Amino acid sequence: MTYPTQPKASHFINGKYVEDTDGAVIDVIYPASGEKIAQVHSATPAVIEFALSSARQAQGAWAAMTGTERGRILRRAADIMRERNHDLSVLETYDTGKPYQETSVVDATSGADALEYFGGMAATLTGEHIQLGEDWVYTRREPLGVCVGIGAWNYPTQIASWKGAPALACGNTMVFKPSETTPLCALKVAEILHEAGAPAGVYNVIQGLGDVGAALVTDDRVDKVSLTGSVPTGRKVYAAAAAGIKHVTMELGGKSPMIVFDDADVENAVSGAILGNFYSSGQVCSNGTRVFVQKGIKEAFLTRLAERLKDAVIGDPQDPATSFGPMVSERQLGIVEGYIAKGKEEGARLVYGGARLPQDGFYIEPCVFADVTDDMTIAREEIFGPVMAVLDFDDEDEVMARANATEFGLAAGVFTRDLTRAHRVAAGFQAGTCYINTYNDAPVEAPFGGSKQSGVGRENSKAAIAHYSQLKSVYVRMGDVEAPF
Ligand code: NDP
């Protein structure tokens, strides 16, 4: 079978596809079949040099354009992305294995939202005037320069757009390195941006493993690094960026709590738990994988959950009827199987699924453990797969202490009909992104990001502008200058 997935070349630099076959081969594997569907080459030093020098060279002229002009290009790119949503979604499904049912509504669409939102904002980015008697200060909001974006493999189109859109809106240029597991979609983002009118060198994509990312992060020409990845990688990249005093955004992993109180609407709580554990086969950073259920509602919750899970349609992810696809890779599947074995070994009660499916591709059933305790490995470590841990609790103080007893702080959710408790609990969560009676919504208008070990900085919303620009203060004296001698 042939797939429409082989890109024209491995990299997109200075407005064009670029190939250098001296780079190590990276096979692109379709998670639903295990077949090789494309091949790209890792960036050689020459490719890295070309990308960085192109981004550096393009930056001055890009920043000199008015915000209105830059914004118009981003909004045109958003339109193109929406027009091509079907083809981009099919490609995202080949790249990641996520069902078309998902990719057609959350990947290119969310990328387009970011391009439209920050495109609309580009013309509004201003400094302020601060009057000081007759003197005054004005501030200029200026770009940082060249930004490096490094992506994880779960949302390749979205990550490339969420980083690119605010960076470009502020007058920066970008070199983006996708995960080597999903190298295809970011190339399309670059292609679309340039088709929409972005000058050559403004948005570049190069392929490679961690070593290519590391070469980018340590280069003197780079002013900012935005990483979406795991906490261990975040530590390394943050340290490397710190050596050059570079700006950073770190969107890292989590082990987020979801709390279901006795008075919750069971159906909505089950929906939230399904969204927060099994969407994208559980490969979502903000997932609420520690589901604390108050004892009075536990049996009703588990019964409805098991009934609803039987409705999951597991199969060909390109079929719009499929609602649950494979894991992204054999490796990730192995990691998930290891955690499931550990859960059983440590005494958690398997109440649903968890078996690898006897077919091609990297399929595993959604998995639910009940009677999980805080000390179990599956309650402490990020699994990044479809494994839900259900933990019991008695009262609010107890559950809040347990929910916050983690090094992570990406997200947290609460299901309750008690209005004041909902807001009290949200205020008490040590997490950057919280939900009341819902889970995992991520609109571009709202800040997204983590606290504690889950990250630094925020993506999306007006808050992202502060992370892709810097303020210059200009003091203006209207009278004479007094000096001591
Ligand atoms: P990794 O941390 O393994 O990799 C992230 C990216 O960093 C990849 O492109 C990787 O390259 C690159 N990289 C690895 N080492 C280095 C290095 N030393 N210097 C520079 N770059 C490097 O994450 P995964 O791709 O496995 O993604 C899963 C993780 O991402 C999970 O922990 C998840 O929670 C997190 N995530 C966080 C999100 C958020 O917004 N907070 C959203 C999505 C995922 P390569 O893989 O090619 O080697």
C-alpha cells in the first residue's frame, strides 16, 4: 500500500524544502499498521547552520513590518489551514495514529485558531506611556529575536502552531524541530505560512533527534527556547538555555488530579474522566490520570465508566467512526504495558481493559484500575497512555492534600454541584490549568501551562505575548540634567 505521506524533502528552510541525505535516516511509522510510510533525514550541521542563519537574517525585516502586516499573513495562513483541514487531518492521523474523528476537529483547527488569534493581536502590541511630572517614560514591546521551538509527538500540528503564531506575531523568527516520531505535520505549517506570505526564513522546520534540539538550544544566535516535552528533557533544555541566559517556555508533563465529589453529575464526571484519560489514547500532557472519587459515588461512577468504555470504537484511525486509535509507537506501547504490569503487581484492581490487541499496529485497550493508593507507581509517574487510576477519598481536606502531593502541577479538575466548593477547590489546586465540571478544554483565548515541575511560562492567550517579547523602557527628560559635579 502507498501512502500520501512522503514530504517533498526533510526540512523547510528559507522558504523552501531542503534535503541533505547525509543526515541519518528517520523512518516514519504508521502507528495503525507498523508500516513505514515515509522517510526523512536528520539535520546535518550544514542544515542546522542554514536554518539558524536564515532565521537570523530574516528577523530584522520581519520585525520592521507593521503588526497589521504580520498579522494579515498569520490570518491568511489560518484560512489556508482551515481550507485544507481534511488533508491536514489525514496527515496528522498518519503521523500520530490519532483517530480522524479527533484530528479533524482539534489539530489543524486549533493551529488555525492560534494563527488567527495572534494574527489579530499583532497590530495591538504596544508599549505604554508613564508620566513622571514633566519627564516621562515610554516602553516599547520588542521581539526577542530568533526563537527555537521543540515539539513532542502527540500534537505535531498544534504544537508547531501554538509556538509559531505568538512568536511570529511579536516579530520573532522561528526554527522548529518536531519530535522525530512525528516529523510530517510541522512541514505543512511552514509551507502554509510561506504560502500565506511569510518572507523566506521567518519560519523554518528541521528534523532530528535530541542532539539536533540540543545544537539549536546552545547556539548563540538563539534568544528563546520553547519546549513541549517531558520533565527530564525539560530539565536538560532549561539548563542548556540558562547557560546562554535565554528566555524559555517549558510545557512539560503531568500527573494531574481529577476530583469527583459525591454530589457530582455522574454522567458528566464519567465524560470528563474519559476525555481526560482516553482522548488521543491517553497521550495528552494535561490528562487527569489520578481520578479521586468520593466513596459515596464510587460504585455508580465505576459502573457507568465500564458501560461507556464498551462503546469505544477501536480500529482504523482513518475511519471517521473510530474513536480510539493506537499508541504512537511500539516503544510507547511497551512503556504503557510496563506500567499496567506494575499496577497489577502493586495490588491495584484492574476493572477494565489493558490488553494489547492481537492485530497489526500499536493498539492497547483503554485501561482502568480501581483501589489505587497514593504510593503506587501508577499513581505517581506520568504514563502517557490510556491508563486511568481511580483512588477513593472521604473528605475535601484529605483529597486536596493528596491531589497536591506531587512534583507536577500541570492541570487539575473538579466535578461537583456545590458552587462554592468548586471555586474553593480550584483555588486550592497547585496547578496551572484547572477545570470545573469539565476536563481538557484548551481554547486559544485561555492561558495554558504548568506550575511546579510541569513548566515555566504560558502558551496561548494574551499571556503568551509576554513570553515572546521584551519591554524596553525609554526615559525622556524634558529639562536640564543635574549632575553632582
Ligand atoms: P521528550 O521530552 O522525550 O521530547 C520532547 C522533544 O525534545 C522532542 O522533540 C525531543 O527530540 C527533544 N529533545 C530530547 N532531548 C533533547 C535535548 N537534550 N535537547 C533538546 N531537545 C531534546 O517528550 P516526548 O516527545 O516523549 O513527549 C511526551 C512528553 O511531552 C510527556 O511528558 C508529555 O507530558 C509532554 N507534553 C507536554 C505538553 C504540555 O503542553 N505541557 C503537551 C504535550 C506533551 P526527539 O524525541 O526527536 O529525540
